[in-house]
Amino acid sequence: MIKAIAIDDEPIALKVIENFCGRIDFINLEKTFNKPEDALKHLNKFPVDLLFLDVDMPGISGIELYKAIEQNTMVIFITAHSKYALDGFNLSAVDFVVKPFTFERFETAVNKAKEYYYYQTNKNSKDQQVIYVRVDYSLTKIALADILYIESLADYIHIYLQNQKRITTRITMKAMEDKLSQKNFIRVHRSFIVPISQIENVRNKIITIAGTEIPIGRSYEKAVSKLIK
């Protein structure tokens, strides 16, 4: 079970969250708070896995409250103001839900939390099959088996997938490398990471994957050569 609390200065909003959580079998909504200061005191003593958190509240905003929490806690921001979405993105929110919302939209958000919770719990497992990246203010799951190659472009990374639309996320190549298994992926250029299983051929310092030619950088030639041998 994922332990959660909800914080919103609107009692009706808390009732909706409480009702929707009651229909989700993997969420244990332990408490609700309409005063963020009380919630913060509670969290300092009783950490949880997930917060349902309003942004625009009197006294202390949801953004400020989340920054004040010491433990690593997932958060789903729930607010009537979409202008706060960028703030939610910068704080690594699982999702950003705009009021009013349906149960289906709520269910989508908590399913992301469930998947991310499982990923965080098992990310060091040898059987890791997915990674999560941030796209459009929320987490997106990517199956490692679907990745064709990864390309860095300025402050963004393009992830090219089999039979799917390319995904763009803001992350460094080093951070992306850390997400991937060194046994299954190799960096072949300052701008490219490739899955070893997708390499079709290597010739004249060029790797071919799904018809795309990817250059091998000078400083990465030895690693690629060792892999081939």
C-alpha cells in the first residue's frame, strides 16, 4: 500500500480526493488537512509515500510546503491554476492535475505514482525493465526494450523508440547514463547513447541502428572496440 495524505484549504476538494482514494485499492489515505502548517507538523513526525497537494493555499503555498519536507516524498499537485505547472515540473512532481477533474484523470495520476513507487523500490534490481523521464510536467514510463537510441541536443535529450513517437525530456546525458544499465547501453559519442542489442553493424566509425547512422566519438572508440571484440 502507498501511504498518502491530502492537503487542500477547500473541504470539498478534500472530500473528492478522499472519495476517489476509497476507490483505489493501493492507496491508503491516512489523513486530510485543510491547514498546510498542520500537515507539515504531521509529516515531520509521520512520513508518507505520497502527497495530494493543493498549490494556492493561505499562509504557505503547496510549493513552499513541498520544499520544506525533508524526506523524499512523491507529490501529485492538484490545483485550479494551471500556471503553476512549471513549478510542479521543477519540483519533480509525479503529476499535475487541474481542478475540476474526473475519477479517470485522478486514477491516471495515482497509477503513475504506483508505477514510480515500484520503480524506486526496485530500480537497483538486475531485472529493471523501465525508466522514468519527465515529459510535459509529469513522469513518463519508457520500456528499455523500446529504445533505439538517445540523442543529446543542447539542454534536451531525444529518446527514439521503436514504432512510437520520439520523446523529448530535459536531462543531462550523465543523468541519463545513470538511469541506464551499463551492461545493456553504451555511450558512443558525447551526443549519443545506444542500446547494445539494437546495433546492426559498425563500420568506419559509424554505428547503424534501424537505418540511422550514428557517429562514434574519438574518446569512445576504445570502449566500442572492446565491446565488438
